[in-house]
Amino acid sequence: MDREETQRLADEGFAELEDGNYDRVLEIADELEARRYSANFELRGRALAALGRTDEAIATLQNGAERAPAATSIWHWLGTLLSDVDRYDEAIAAFDSETQHGGEASSAKLNKAIVEARRGDFKASLLLLDERPTFEPELFAWLTYRSDALRHLGQLEEALAASEEALLLTSDDIDPGMASLTQRSRIESLAGLGQVDRAQTEALALVRLNTSDFEANELLCRLRGQPAEGLKCFNVLIKGETIDPAFEAAYTSYLVMEEDPEKTLSRIAEVEGRVLRPASLIIEECEDVTSEPECASYKYAGVVWRYSGYIFYGEDERA
């Protein structure tokens, strides 16, 4: 069997995975399985996870770990997915197996610290964060979770210093979600140290950066002490101008948690940082907020989620 061709096929699979072509990834995984090449397990598992088929993904990676235990990346992704579904003890065991089979010990240790933080054992998490890594994306995660653990343990000045150091790093490999966690930890530390006005200002800036960041939205509203009772979920659809001559209209859609519809526009205007002068406006109360899991989990008034961005409809039709 041509080893070079097998590796080329695996490389193609990982490139397709990066591009989000999951059906093609699954096809390549089938071909690699026929060639008995262990990359098939990781490719299939990660593609299935991206498609929301988490149980199948975990089963695939568990099978791969049994059949090719020396392929340490399989243990890594197995631990990651187990942690994502709150199977924390199993996740820790997977990361331990990664190290036992020759995987990078510092990476596995960092991932175990993240698992402990996720289950709320910040003391255990901090104990695992005793060795400073040198690889920048890994260092960013290390500083972020160290800051979060220190903050939860009441060591606010050290937590603030760690988060601010992390934010000085500029690698393109830093995950946006991780960067948001770093910012939120910093803002929480500022508030805990009595700098509430500054914390509110920076939380609003974070929400403006990404209105789909649910945790940032909730943090801003919590810092303001906004009420959690009597809220309704509103769909807000704003029609604006479009610069594309092929289309008649542009719509921006939002979900807003508020007490009444009159307050929704002012909330959106604040988050967007501009005065809204819509050509037309539709506000609808969501009857079943459980159809939007994130919306149903909101606890504070004023949360704004721009959930669809700009959507263009030909001839001013909503389809």
C-alpha cells in the first residue's frame, strides 16, 4: 500500500476539516479506515462532533483509542469531547492516557486544568497550572485559566495581572472564545476590586465586539444589576438600506430580553453604538423561548443577541 498516498489523503482530510467540508471528511475517513490508517478515527470523530453527533464522535474516538492507543491525538480529542459533555472523570483519564502513550505532558496537564475549572474545582485547576508553557497559544490558555482560577479563589489582583498579560499576546492561533473568557475574567476582577464603572464600560465594549457572545451580554447586564424578573424574549427585525443593487432590502435580526417591546430599540442601539433609524421595524414576542436554548438561559434584562447578521432578500421578500 502506498504510504505517501495514504498520508496525502489524510492531509486532504484535515484540510477539508479546517474548511468545514464534513461530508467529504467522512468519505476520506472511510478510505483511510480501509487502509487501516489511524487518522481515520480522529477525522471521523471531529467531523461527527462538528455535525452535532457527539455520542457517535465519542464512540468513534473510544474505538480508535482501543485499536491505536499510540496515536496520542485520538486521546486528546476524546478527552476534549468528554469534557464538553461534562464527563469529567473520563476526560481526565483520557488526558492521562495521552501522556502515558507519549503525548505532550504540558498540553495534557493544561487540558486537565481546564476540566477541573469546568467542574468548578478551581483549587485543583490552579494546582495543575504550576508550569508556565512557552508556546504562545498554550500560554494564552494557561494565563486565562490561571486568571479565572485565581479570581474564583479571591486572589483578584493576581487574577487581573494574569488576564492582562494574556491580552498582550497577539498570536493568530488564539481562539476567539478563549479571548472572550480572558476579557470576562479581567472585567470580573476589575469589578471585584471596586472598579465597577470601568468594568461596565469594558463589558459594553466586549459585547459590541461580538453581540453573539452570550456570556459577555449576561456579564454586562449583571454588572448593571438589571432585573431578572418579568422578562420576555423579543424577536426584532430591522429593515435597512442595502448597497447591493441586486437586492431590495437588508434585514438585521435580534433577540432581546426585556420587560416590554418599547425598550428593545434602545438596547440594540446601545450595543450597536449608533442611533437606529430603520426604514421599517417588526417586533415580535417569542412565545416559546425554549426553541432558542441560549435565549431561554438568559437571566438578566437587556441581553441583546444579533443572531443572523445581515440577510438579503430579493425584491423585498422575506423567504
